[in-house]
Amino acid sequence: MTENAVNLLLVVPALAVVVVLGIVQAIGVPESTLRGRREAQVRALRDSVAVPGARIELDWSRYKEVPKERVLAVAGEQGWTLADEEIQEQAWVLRFTRS
């Protein structure tokens, strides 16, 4: 094989991969998939805040699809008020107290 043929065999598949990845990135994750994840995370959040006690800690990174305002609203439905938050290496901890 000539050098040009070898280069062509290397470049064409690489370009095909780049094009496919670009298309996937442009299309993104379907809204229905995101909605399903968000609803499942809200259900898990509701279970997490439906506990007795005076204080709870939630790792917001477990609920990535749920906006912070929604987390606060769901916690507020159970009488929790945000007291503190802390960004850690692997977590974003939200601390709540009963209001």
C-alpha cells in the first residue's frame, strides 16, 4: 500500500467518528428521557424528605435533573427550611432544619 492509501484508511474512519459524535451531541438527550429521570429523582427526593427529625442532609448531586428551587420546594412541603449548604469533593450537601 502506498502512504496515501494508509493515510486515507486512517483519516476516513476518524472523520466518520467525529461526524457521528457531532450529530449525537447536536441532537442531545431526548426530552422524554430527561423528564423521566427528573420525575424519578423527584420521587426519590420526596422519600428522602419524608422523614421525622429536626435536621436532614441531602446530597443535591443525587438529584442532578432537579433544579435547586424544586428541591427547596419539595423539602418545604414537608416543613424543611434550607439552613446551610456545602460543596464537597464528590457532593453538594444541602442541610435542612424543620421550620
